[in-house]
Amino acid sequence: AQSVTQLGSHVSVSEGALVLLRCNYSSSVPPYLFWYVQYPNQGLQLLLKYTSAATLVKGINGFEAEFKKSETSFHLTKPSAHMSDAAEYFCAVNGGFGNEKLTFGTGTRLTIIP
Amino acid sequence: GAVVSQHPSRVICKSGTSVKIECRSLDFQATTMFWYRQFPKKSLMLMATSNEGSKATYEQGVEKDKFLINHASLTLSTLTVTSAHPEDSSFYICSALAGEWTYNEQFFGPGTRLTVL
């Protein structure tokens, strides 16, 4: 069984400040982990994914995440927030090949303060 | 590459009618597609897994007679909401599973907003 927990349903940061969105996972098999972004009334866009290669994963739009097995975490960060980063962010997990069903976290709404 | 489309993007229907939503993988073949439902300000809930040429696998609590899924080709899956009621109003999102070249990543469609009056 797999699950993800996103701490903080709402996060507000000032433009130019560090963005940190938290995700902790639980998995009985080596996990594949994903971060998606969703803008209003749109589908999901993949920001980045961890597939058991490098633990520090770089994604699009300046985002990155670090897989920490000891902490069962996969937090999403961006050094400097931009107004266009305001959106809903979802962390998700699956079991990789043969177990591709995604389990999503509850989401974190990111607000950027001008 | 790896683009998924959904049609229609929005649909409004009367209670009791049926609505069909199409999900297409435009530039790759997808033996597996997934259908999700998203309530306002909520996360995505997996409804069913759609496999080409076979019956869909529904998640617990999802009425298979209510939400009919057909995956007739490697690029098309359809979700039909039968005898729709206002409580079926939601945002429906599909995804298509790409192959090993993407580490089996799911590519998501833009979603369909269903409103049942």
C-alpha cells in the first residue's frame, strides 16, 4: 500500500522568497514519486519525478525536489518564487513498473504575495 | 510529445441524460488509461483503470453501471456517465500511461467540466 501526505493545504510566500512544499510518503515497495502542478480548470502538468536514480531531481520552472529515504520525504523547493507559480501542487506516488496507479496527496495551494 | 486530449472540455446536461467524454493519446499508443474525478478544491480520486481490449477495473465504491468505460483502441478511451444527476457534476480528468521510455509516466488530459442541471 502507498500513500502521500502533504503538510499544509495552503502556503503563502512573498515573490522572490523560497518556496517549500512538503510531501511525505509511505510505500511498501521502492517508490516512484511525482510532483504535479494544476492551474484553475486545467489538467495536471508534471513538474518532476523520482524514479530511483539521482536523489536530487530537477524539474521544470526552476523547481527541484530531494528524495530522502531516511525521512520518507520528497519536498518540493524553488529558490525564488514568481507570481506565475501560484497554483495547486500535488505530490503523488506509485510503485513503478507493474504498479502504475498513482496515489495523490490532498494538494497544497500556493499563493504568491506581491 | 506525449500529449493527451479530452473532449469536450465543458458539458452541461439535463438530469437523466447520458454524457460521453473522450480521452485520446495524440502522439503515442496507450494500452492503459486512467479516469479520475476531482471535486472542487479537492485532490484527484481514481475512478477506474482502462485497458485496451479488456474490461475496465473500477476502484472500490465506483458504480461500474453508472460510469461506463470503453477502451476500444490504443489511442482512445471513453467515459460515459449514464443517467446523470446533479451529484455527478464534477471535473473529470483522464491520463494515459506512456511506455518504459518515460518510466511509465502518466500524461494527463486537460479535464472535462461536467455540470448536470
